[in-house]
Amino acid sequence: MHFIFLILTSLIPLSLQKSTPEDLSYVAAVVEYEFSWDVASNVQNYLTLIRDAAEKDADVVVFPELCLNPGQDHYVPIPINSLLKDDPIPAIRADLYHEILVAISAGARENSIYVVVNIQEIMNCEDAPGEECPEKKTYIFNTNIVFDRQGAVVSRYRKMNLFGEYSRTPALRPDLGEFSTDFGVRFGHFICFDLMFQVPAVQTPQKLNVTDIIYTGMWVSELPYLTAVQIQEAYAHSMNVNFIAAGANNVTEGGAGSGIYSGKAGALISIMPGLPTTRLLVTRVPKVPGQVQSYPGPIYNDPSDHDNLLINGDPSMAAHTSRLLVPGYQSFTLTSGDIICSFNINLTQTDKTLYKYRAGVLSGVRTYDGKASGGIKVCAVFACTGDGIDSCSKRFPKYTAESLATFEELSIAANLTTPKRNEDLQADNIVYYPISLQPSILPLEAKDYSLNINQIGDRTFYNYKLLNGNVELYSFGIFGRMFERDDEAPSPPWTEVEN
Ligand SMILES: *[C@@H]1O[C@H](CO)[C@@H](O)[C@H](O)[C@H]1NC(C)=O
Ligand SMILES: *[C@@H]1O[C@H](CO)[C@@H](O)[C@H](O)[C@H]1NC(C)=O
Ligand SMILES: *[C@@H]1O[C@H](CO)[C@@H](O)[C@H](O)[C@H]1NC(C)=O
Ligand SMILES: *[C@@H]1O[C@H](CO)[C@@H](O)[C@H](O)[C@H]1NC(C)=O
């Protein structure tokens, strides 16, 4: 099947302001993109959005996972180890390459901008020079591909941690995604569920020594720790990187959430739409993460919009050691395995408050929908729809104002295992993420909390404190990933009937 693209050719090149290696910042753009099965219109929309990003002086624009060529009729070969070595610019060799590659290459070239797209890649091992081919068959991969300002393909990364995706094969080798730019920034990049794993999420910044990470996602959010913007922002904070994250928007299936984050400064811009949305987000990014000046900040949607957004529940709630909170002041300690957490809480409830709250700790192994399992270490406070712990990963079907409580005081002192560097992987074996969640399904802004970390030998003390007594919260705590326990049997075991 073929389709004709109207490529937006302008005779006069745009007068673009490009960042240089000497500049202290660059301009990044991400697209929250409403999912569609129509490949031709996706290509057309991408070309328009590439141009819009360039007109806003973006140096790089990032599109989300699996939004360009979904379905099974438009798989794209990306021969980076053969044809593309001699002819790296598909836009000027349309005879050699798939029309989608040619079109996006032309978009990058005509607008003189770096473009990152995620593509369903096909590789036929009957004819795949330079490629790893364990079997003489046709492979389908979930792949990020990067074009430079000339439209040349400069990087290909295949997703390592598939979320189900039974038609596709994970990367055949653990190659990290990376590329350098003419504005002096080297980027790492990976895809969606990869964010939950040591390789590549921790290895990419630590082994490659990069401070700028690009992410393509179709993330299905989960309460109370893993909604999209919440975990994207926490990743940027804990890894101290700039995180340039584009999310697929498919609200009925749970897909939403994009942003550009800068280390401990939080979201330079972010969006978590509860309604179907395509939106280009553009902001200037400091080359040193966290050294921010002015920036747009989070885009807050009406919390009622999120009634339409599917949000899953964490399947490991029942394994938490927990305690129901009472209105007013309380101070207590909870333990699970080698985790010891002290809570100081002054909970403010009104007659409008519908949620109850629990504090919980867990050192355990959870399932990700039966598709993978992972070690976790958590100390947190979360909202519950009832008295039982299983209700603490759920929302009421309709949001009502002030149904969540505020906290006059909320501080968590967590005594946790110190992360160790795995020397073979050049990546830490544990990562702790400071997480929080407001009614808008966005985390707290950096000014609304403090986090002090004090490492004493093999124990690390996290002091995580809420500074704003007026914000309503779904959750607040430390969510840790302990990679050495990945693939152990989860507790509770996975059951089909979650949610
Ligand atoms: C990592 O990069 C920083 C600057 O970004 C540099 O100062 C440091 O020496 C690098 N470390 C290694 C091991 O390459
Ligand atoms: C996204 O949403 C559409 C409905 O708008 C649905 O048909 C489709 O299966 C969803 N796609 C994915 C990949 O989840
Ligand atoms: C921290 O936890 C470790 C291991 O559980 C324990 O031995 C130690 O006494 C704790 N330290 C403090 C200050 O609570
Ligand atoms: C808890 O907060 C209330 C205000 O909501 C305040 O009156 C009370 O003194 C606080 N209690 C403690 C022990 O700090």
C-alpha cells in the first residue's frame, strides 16, 4: 500500500535560531500525540508538528512510542549497518528506503531539526547485512530512530523490555541508544517500560555518562506510585538528568503523560491530559540539569477530566505493612524486611473528604501485569477509597472537589539499603524515586517538598518532607526499584482479574 505525502516544501528556508556548543542551554520539544491507526495521517501530522517545533526554535523534537506506524501493514526496515552507512539520508535516496523513513527524513532536513520517532521496525534475516541474526526469519522490533538536521539517520535503539507485545522481539543485543548533536549535547534514549529496569534506564546515564535522556512512551498509569508524569519527573530527579519524554495519548486505554524535566528542578513543562489530546510542548533546557531560569511549568488540567482516563492499580498493595491514619497528629514507625520508616503526620480532613489514608512500607517483589516482575522498596502515604489496603490503589469513579485530604505535616524518614554500583553493568543495583501525586495526576512541584539524603555506609537515610499544607494528595513517599530481585516470584502472585 502506498500513499502520497504532501511534504511542506518552502523555497525560502526558515530563519532558525539554532543552539551552539557554546550555549548554556538548548531548546527541546516533545509531542503528546493522540493515537490513530491511520498511518498516512500520522505521517502528515508528524510533518506538521516537526515544522511547528522548528518554528519555535526547537533543536530536537521527540514523538511517542508506537504512534507512527501501528498495525501490521507498514513495518519499516532500518538498515543502519548496511545501506544507511553509505546513504544515510533517506530524503535524498527515496529509491532505497521505505516511504515513512523518507518522509520523516525530509521533515528533519527541511526544518533543520533533530527528530526522534519510534517505529515498528522489520528485519528480514534472509537479507540483513551487518545485523545480528540468531534465526533466519523476519523480526519485528519496537525501535527508536533519530534523524539529524540533514535528515541522516544517526541512531537506532531497539526496546529491551517489552510489555507483552507478543508480535515483537526484544533487542537481540543490549546496545544502548545514544547520539551526539551539533549543539554540544550527547543524548541517551530508550522506550517506555525500559524505564523500570536497570538496563537501560540506570545504565544509560551512568555508563554513558550522559545528562540528557530522550524517552518515547505509551505508558499506562498506575496508582499510587507509577502514573506517567509522576515517574518521569522522579526519574529526572533521582538520576539528575534532563529527561525529554513524549507520551502516546489514548485515554480510554490509559495512555497519557509527557514532559521535559530538568534534574531536581522538576518539570520545565509537563502535561497529563485526561481527555484526547495532541499537543506540542517546547521549552529551553539548561545543559546542566537543574540550573533553570524561567520556564512554562506544568499544565494543570481540571481533575474531573481524569475521570475519563483509565488508571490501573498497583498489584502489590496487599503485601505492604500498613497502618490506617486518623485525623490529626500521629507519629509511628513501620518496618518491612530491612526497611525502617518513621512517619510524622498531621492529617487535615473536612466533611468533604471522601478518601481515607494509610501509611505503608514494603520490601518485596511485584508483578507488572504478569509480564515481568521486579524488586521494590517503598515507604509511602496513600489515599484509599475504603478501610482495606486493597482500596489504596483505587480512585472514586467521579472526582469531587476537596475529596482528598491535605496535610498540616507530612514527613517520612526512611532508613534504606544504600545502592551499590554493579561494576559489570556500570549501573546502580537500586534506585529510589521521590514520588507524589496531586488530584491533577501530576506530582508536587519542586518548591512544595524537600528531600535530604544522608548516606552512612550501607544504610541511606531519606528525609522526605511536604512543605505545602494546602495541596491535596493521592500519594507521597519513596518508591525504590531493587533490580537484583527482578524475575523472582511476585507476592501476591499475579491474577488475571486485577482491577
Ligand atoms: C562525565 O561527564 C562529566 C561532565 O559532564 C565530566 O566532568 C566527567 O569527567 C565525566 N566522567 C567520566 C567517567 O567520563
Ligand atoms: C487506542 O485507542 C483506540 C480507540 O481510540 C483503540 O482502538 C486502540 O486499540 C488503542 N490502541 C492501543 C495501541 O492501545
Ligand atoms: C537502620 O536500619 C538498619 C537495618 O535495618 C539498622 O540496623 C539500623 O539500626 C537502623 N538505623 C537507624 C538509625 O535507625
Ligand atoms: C495539627 O494541625 C492542626 C491544624 O490542622 C493544628 O491545630 C494542630 O496543633 C496540629 N497538631 C500538632 C501536634 O502539630
